[in-house]
Amino acid sequence: MSFRGAEAVIEITDDRVVKTREPKKYRHPELDSKIRTERTKTEARIMKKAKKHGVNVPEILDQEDSVIKMQRIEGLQLKEVLEEDVEKMKSLGENVALLHDTDIVHGDLTTSNAVSNDYIYIIDFGLAFHSDRVEDKAVDIHLLKQVLNSSHPEVAEEAWEKFVEGYRKYSEADKVLEQLKEVERRGRYK
Ligand SMILES: Nc1ncnc2c1ncn2[C@@H]1O[C@H](COP(=O)(O)OP(=O)(O)O)[C@@H](O)[C@H]1O
Ligand SMILES: [Mg+2]
């Protein structure tokens, strides 16, 4: 199976996933290749760091230029199972707790970027970055909350509660959740 995502082409086989950032024609070729390699390196580095700290993420098998080879996680996207299995949000919360404790901000926490089997795995670190700022972490989970409300309205409230239950494993969770209120307030008056 293979498909083209927002930023990359994904090829999925039985046990591995190959993610390739394709050239962007509007960029100068040399600069383009530099940017793609740099982003791919960052993505692989951040995933390795997350894994080392116990976050459920696919294992990086290889990274070369703008190509990452990683372990394939068997299972469905969280968005496909969420309605029947809201409990899974707690597992997602625990994983984001560990991620934020490591000062990694995912940057695109959606129910498409989590794979569900017995556990939840977080994938797609294409927009991830290092940060110890409470604000960045609050914005990270704010996106997830918005996705729940817009894509899973029937279970959004319960799903968010489960997420927070798991997220509270993070020692700074209270601060981030407090900052989230501020982010939401800002959002309303924008
Ligand atoms: N390691 C993986 N294991 C299983 N499925 C994956 C894996 N990586 C990506 N996928 C699947 O491919 C989709 C797109 O990959 P992703 O990394 O999110 O790229 P993008 O969103 O930039 O296109 C994911 O939503 C997921 O369904
Ligand atoms: Mg994605």
C-alpha cells in the first residue's frame, strides 16, 4: 500500500513503513534537498529520543537523506476505533504525558496520527520540535481537543476526559491544563 500525505509519500509493507519527503518544485533544488534532509533528520532524531524515554513510537530502522524507514505498527488509525473504544484516549494521554515530560512537542496531535492496537502508538513526527514551554505543550493538546470536537463530536467530551486522565501522569500536567484555558480563551476572541 502506498499513499501521498500532506508532506510525504508513505509506503507500507507487512513490517515496515518508508516515508519519503518528495521534492517541492517551487523551491530551489539545492535548498529544497537541504530542507528535506534536515526535516527528515529531525523527525528521526525526535522519534528515537521519544522511544528512548518510553513513548510508544515506531522504531527507526534507517534514515538517509529524505527517507525514513521505520517499524510498521499493525492496527488502525485511532480515528477509526475511537467511537467504539474511547478508553484508548487514556493510553494516548499517557503517551503524550511522557512525550511532554521529555520536552518534545508533537505539533500535529490528531486521531490520524495515532495507531491503535493493544496500545496506542504516536506517529508522524514531521512537525515535532523540542520545547520546555508550557505554552507550546498547551497548544499541542489544544489541537487534539479541537480535533475531538470537530471529528468525533459524539464522544468528544468523554474522550477528552480519558485523555486528561492519562495526561495527568505528567508532573506538569496541571500547569499545561491551566495554560490550555488561556489558549482557548484567546481562540474565542480571535
Ligand atoms: N509506522 C507506522 N505504522 C503504521 N502505520 C503508519 C506508520 N506511519 C504511517 N502510518 C500510516 O500512514 C499514515 C500517514 O503517515 P504520516 O506519518 O501520518 O504522514 P503524513 O500525515 O505526513 O502523510 C498514517 O496516518 C498511518 O495511517
Ligand atoms: Mg499524519
